[in-house]
Amino acid sequence: MKWSEITWQQIEPDYNAILQMPFITELSEGTLPKEKFQFYIAQDSLYLEHFGRTLSLIAARASDIQDVLSFMRFAENAILVENALHESYFKEFGVSEKGILEPACHHYIHFLKSTSALDAVEIAMAAVLPCFWIYKKVGDHILNQQKKPDNAYQNWIDTYGGEEFSLAVQRAVEITDRAAKNTTGDIRKRMTEAFVTASKMEYLFWKAAYELKKWD
């Protein structure tokens, strides 16, 4: 089995927990309270700014030129394409400003940035992978489960359940699998640890949005 297949098995309980979260089920049904989605898109917009920089750092550190180009494209997509979607939501849902990084977003993005700066690049690749892979699988799940034709959150659903995003996710998985195959056993272990940690932070990010969790 590939590294990604083995590692995904370890976070399967976390992924299933995400699918059962009120934030996800209510988003799918179109019943998610407006204030919770407002909190989410403001935090996610801030997250994407830092995530784009994280991906750019990985691009600068990657040894394979094709991987460099791929992570540069990932960074561009995070900063421009997805941020444009959030800006449209800012207008539609009356969000005037992004605000500050609240606890869950702050902890998640600083984990990714420090990992990308200080650990082996293979570990950094594994750490950012859940943001691609889990979002894609959640998007597909919502597309298959949704029943309301006029869901207010349809643009978000279409973005993460769409074909273009699917190709980016597939590329990210392929790059990380190759990196895992060509590195040491110790680095592979730490790649898995980073992937598991980031997966748990994905859960906490959505949980914090539903609970409107801010700094005390």
C-alpha cells in the first residue's frame, strides 16, 4: 500500500467525526446559521493567506522542479481563486472584515508554517495534505448527500466538490506519496505524525466555527 493509503486509515475516525459535525451536516442541508458561516469564512480567508505562503515556502524548498511548479500553483490557487470566492461571500453574507486569527485558526496555520520552515520538506508536504484531501472528500460527501436545491452555501460546495480541485488534490497526494517512498523510515514516521496532527486541526477548525470560539 502507498503511504497515503496507510496514513488515511489512521485518520479515518477523525474524518468520520468531521462528517457528523453539526457544521457539516447543517451546511449540507442549508440550515447552518448565518453567523456561524460568517465566522467560518472570515477565519478561512485569513487561513488561506497564510496557507498560500506556506505552500510557497514548500515550493522554494522542493528539489524536483515539477514539485516546485505544482506547489507554486497550489499557492496561487489558495491566495487568488479561493480568496475570491470568500470575498463574494463577504458581500453576500454581510461580512465587513476578516478580523484576527482566532485560536483554532491561529494554532493550525502556525503549526503548518513552523513545520514547513523547520522540518524536512517531506514532512511539510504531509502536513499540508489534509487541507487538500479532507476538504475534497468532505465536498464530495456533501454533493452526494445534499437535498436542498437552493442551498445558500452552494458555491462553497461546488468549489470543493468540483473537478478542478479534484485534480489539485490528486497531484498533492501523488507528490507526497513519492516523497514518502524516497525518504527514510524516520522521516516517513514524522510525515504520518504531521498528517494526523493536521487532520485533527481540520476538525477543530470547523468545531471552532460552529461554536464561534474566540480568544478569552
